[in-house]
Amino acid sequence: MKQHEWSSRLGEKVDSPQKGWHSAPDGAMEGHMKALSWEDILADRSLRDLPYKIETNRYHKIIMSPASFWHSDLQTEIAVLLLRHLSGGKAPVECAVQTDEGVRVADVAWISLGRRAPHKRASVLPVAPEICVEILSLSNTRAELLEKMTLYFAKGAQEVWLCDQEGRMEFFSADSAPQPLTASVLCPAYPSRIEVD
């Protein structure tokens, strides 16, 4: 499976199954289009019902990854277990974080109520949640997830967790990466393998 990119700066769709142009909200013409903000992307009706997870890169290109039921099911289980084992926070899925390389969307996160409070209504978090979780799937590689890990740590994440397709969890801190910890420091009781029936 390929990731698809839309150039929000030039309005061109790259590697897309459909042909077409994406114009800027102000109706600007090709060559004069402004880069879309995350709020513009959220407001764009043409992007609302796509079966893709949407992120941006540092060039303001939209990156799309195919979604799957299996992936969603695993996200739910990870979030439920986070809430079971940690108190004093929330466990959002598809959590948008503004990084130095564009908006990245953690599959699951855990954010304390204190860190969340000033950003409750934000469309994108300017700071990473304490825990960001990424699920390895057919549409991404371990190298891509390790790159995202670095971006989350740069925005204040204390731990980044990776989950493989078999439900095996790896826990990383900024000090340990790219080597995993034996267990999460923030949530030591979290299981090392997720079972989804």
C-alpha cells in the first residue's frame, strides 16, 4: 500500500487514485496558492470522508495512509488499556501534534489533564502528549515510525510506544531511543502484548 500525498502548496495531487486539483480555500489559482493550515485541512469538505489517515509534512503536503478496521480495533484496545492503567488523563486516538516537520497524528496518545487543559479546543496540539503510540502497519515502515518518534520527543513526549501487527509493544524514552525499554516507566503495568479477539 502506498501513502498518497496532496500538495497543499501547489494544489496538486500526487500518487492519488483520482485525478484532480485541490484549490486553496480562498480560491487562489495554480502557482499562487497559499499553504493550507491544519484548520484549512479540517474544514475542507473534499477531505472529510476519505478512507485515509491524514498528516502533513514540512512542505505542507498532505500525507494520506489507508485506514483499516484491524488498525482501529487495535487503537481502541490500546486506548482502553491506557485508561485502565493510568489515571489523571485522557487517551485520544488520532491525536494531531504540530511538529517541526508538519502535523503528525499519533494513533493513540495519553495526555495528562494538566497538559491538556490549555489546549482542550485546539485542532492540533502544539505540544506532544506524554505518551504517543504508533501502530506498525502495511502502510508505514519501522523507519518512518522511528522518525515520528524523534519528532514527538522534540515536542515534549516522555515516551513513545510502538505496536507491531502481532500486538507486541515496545516502549521508548528520549534517553533510550532507538533502543526499547524493558517496560514503560510512566505505565509499568501496561502489557507487553495486546490481545484483540
